[in-house]
Amino acid sequence: MLEALNFRVILEYMPLYLQCFAATLWLSALSLLGAILVGIIACAMRLSQSWFLKRMAGIYIESIRSTPLLAQLYFFYFGLPSLGIMMPEWVTGVIALTLNSGAYYAEIIRAGIQAISYGQIEAGISSGLSYFQRMRNIILPQPLGMTIRPMLGQAIVLVKDSSLLSLISIMELTRAGQMLTSDRFMPTEGFLTTAAFYLVIYYMLKVFSSWSEKRLVFQETH
């Protein structure tokens, strides 16, 4: 199979792939940071004592999880301009990825928080800590070790979902494969190279996850 590949064409398009690889990295990183932040906020709202905040967080999480990302992306890309809200394509893509993954991160973090014994929360209350102080100092740090793996899994999903941004003409890895295929009619070379770059990102995240887990274990034993 490898003998049938035209490596000369792949090398010719390698500068484009490297440019799109860098774009995929920063778009995914920006979306991931935003998703974790949105997830923490939505989780805090869903666990709050306020019925209104709980309801708003529930509507957001269930709405996102029950609709496909492509529909959400098209809503932001085509729907918002019709309402007079204009944004660059990359901003639209980052917002769509952030809000989509944020709903899943909210549930991952909530599951980790609910695994904490209620006695620790009561201790925080008896110490006079406010709700947000308890979340910051007692509750949120503990689930980190338990949720590293599912959070990594969602990060990988986010990176793969970033391929949909090619549908709104954002230059990322899948778009590079589409351009090679369109220019040279070589879909095997185009998308196999794209898949190889996604595999590199996957192993980068896997190595980071393993390092994070070992560091957390080391800190707990000291």
C-alpha cells in the first residue's frame, strides 16, 4: 500500500499541512480552554442552590448534547449573520467547539464532584467558607485526578470535531487534505496524511495525560 503512495506530492504539500497542523493545534487549544472554563461554570450553576441557575445550566447542557455539532456550527455560521451578528470564521468555529465540548465537560466535572463525600463539604460550610470558596479550595481540586482520563477523551473528541471547521472554509488539517485531493485527485495521499497528523495530536494528548496522572499521584504521596 505504501509503495503506491506518491510521497513526492505529499512532500510538495507538506508546508500547507504544517501550516494547517499549527492552525488545528491553536484552534483546538483555544476551544479546549474555553470548554473547560464553560464546563466549570455550567457545573457550578447546576450544583448551586438557585433553581434558576440549575434550570439555565440544565437547558444549556441538554440542548447541546441532544443536537449535532454540525447543526450548531451552521447555526453560528449562517444563523447569527442573519440576526446582524458578524464574526470571523475562526471565531465562529471556536465558539461552536467551546460550547459543544463545554456541555460534556460540565457533566464530567459534575460526576467527579459528586464522588466527593458530603462530609468535606460540611466541613467547609462549618469553617465559614462561601459557596465559591468551597468550590475553589475543596471541591474542584479533588476530582481532577479522577477525571483526567474522561477529560482527555473529550479533548480528543474536540480535536477530531475540529475537522468540521473545514466546512466553513477554515484552513485546518482536513481542509489541507481536501485541497490536495481537489488539486491532484489523490484522496489516498491527501486524507492519509491528514489522518497521520491527527494521530500525532492524539499521542501528544496521551503523553500529556500520562504525565499529569503521574504528577498528581506523586503529589498525593508527598
